[in-house]
Amino acid sequence: MGPRGRPPEVLLARRPTDIEVSYRAEALYGDSVLSVAQRAAEEGAGAVFLHQILNAGTGAELTRLRTRWA
């Protein structure tokens, strides 16, 4: 996987077309966070990825994102 969990072929051949963001909780100064991503589906000629930003200490979900690449 490339930066931010996207395979290199996506980064080189596609561009982001849409992003949905849902903020779930806040992070405070000094908190460690963890970013995870996984490929969710193919839509036509595009790819969809699901992303989460988690509090590394508690596991609490801070942000959920969905990106579409065409």
C-alpha cells in the first residue's frame, strides 16, 4: 500500500473525485492517533476506500471517511 493506504496504481492512475467525512470525537493535544484504510469496492471505473482515524490509546473512532477515485 502507498501513502494513506492507497495502492500505488490508484495514486498514479486516478484522482480523488469525492470525499465524505464524518467527525465522531475530538483528539486532544498530546493524543496519539492511528490512520487506517481499506479498499471497499470498485464503482464503474473508480475505486472506493474507507478510512478511519482512531485514538491510538483508547481505540475510539475520531473520524470516518469515504473517498472515491476515478
